[in-house]
Amino acid sequence: MSEESTTALVTGANKGIGYAIAAGLGAQGMRVGVGARDDARREEAVEKLRAAGVDAFGVPLDVTDDASVAAAAASLDRLDVLVNNAGVTGGAEQLPTQVAIDTMRAAVEVNVYGVVRVTNAMLPLLRRSAHPRIVNVSSGVGSLARQTSGGDTGPIAAAYSPSKTFLNAVTVQYVKELADTNIKINLACPGFVATDLNGFRGHRTTEQGAATAIRLATLPDDGPTGGYVEDAGTIPW
């Protein structure tokens, strides 16, 4: 895929994996929109990216707010790549017998409904692109196969894990609906990355975590769609 004049939008790009994805796409010559709801952090990220040579610009964006998302879409003149990275974990205590319903609702609001809200708002722009790509940042803990395999299935997370399973399922529906278009949509798992969302307990760097999303965002026209992948390959559903 040619990156000449290509415009990307990365949600939750003011820090962590999202910032690393924005930096990686910018390093390949893309014009990158930094989607974030916090004005100060968004502009700080934009300035840092520009200092590194990236053609970056800020996009005020709260994925949980219809008006904010609509305004973000209206502010863009074109869009070729959408990376739905913004997400929340819901906190550390998520035993299903104890987790608050509001905690589960909040995780789904950002991790699933936020992706749907942003994707649908941006689709008119993406449909006009010659090489449109959508990457939804998921997690290996959303894999039902892994959670029931008896192996290392991660912690019990009754809000976060099911929200990523839900995201995976919704993404499959997008793949089916968009099958007759040139839009490629895939799920990327960054792995256990050290970010503030997990108290920096992860063992991977943000650059390592961003690698799969960057690869999927820059797939050639004969590349795959409907994948659920990590660095090591395909993740079982």
C-alpha cells in the first residue's frame, strides 16, 4: 500500500500503545491524527510527534460521546486508515461474583460501543479511500479458545475479557458486511505491554505492542481481512 498522502486516525493516541502506533505510522510517511479527549495531553503528544518528524495533528475525540465523534469525523478532509485503539481495563478486581455492573458497562461502552461509534462515523471517509484499512485493537484474553484451553488464560477479568470477546464478535460482523468493498478490517493483539492501564506490569514495550497494528494498517491490497492476530500469528477465536 502506498503511504503517499495517506491519512490515519488513531484513537487513544496521546499515550501508550496508541502513541506508539501513531509514531510508527508517521514514520512511514502517513499524516496522523491523534485522537484523544484530553486537550492538554493530546496537544503534548502532537508536539512530541512533530518534533520526531511526524506530520501529526490533533483530533478532539471522546469515543463515548456521539457529538464528539461526529465532530471529529466532520473535521477530517480524508481518511485512509482507522486504528480503534482507545480502551479501558475496568480496574483490577473483576471476579464475576463481585464486579460491579457499572464496571462491566463502562468497559463495553469504550471497548465495544466506542469502536462501533467511531467506525460508523468514519466509514463515509474510508469508503472514498483507495486503500482503506481498519484495525481494532483487541487482546488475546478475548479469545474463548485460550480462556478455556487450560493453559495460561490470564487473570479473571469479568469486565475486560468479555468486552474484548464482544469486540471480536462485532468485528466479524463488520467483515461480513464489508466483504464486497475494498475495506480491510482486522483485529490486533498487542500482547502484555507495560502501560499505565496495567500499572506498567507488562513485559513488552509500547513499540513492540504497536507492531502488529502498524502491519495491519499498512497491508497491501492483496492482504488479508477478518484476521485476529498477534506477533506470533493467528489467535484462535
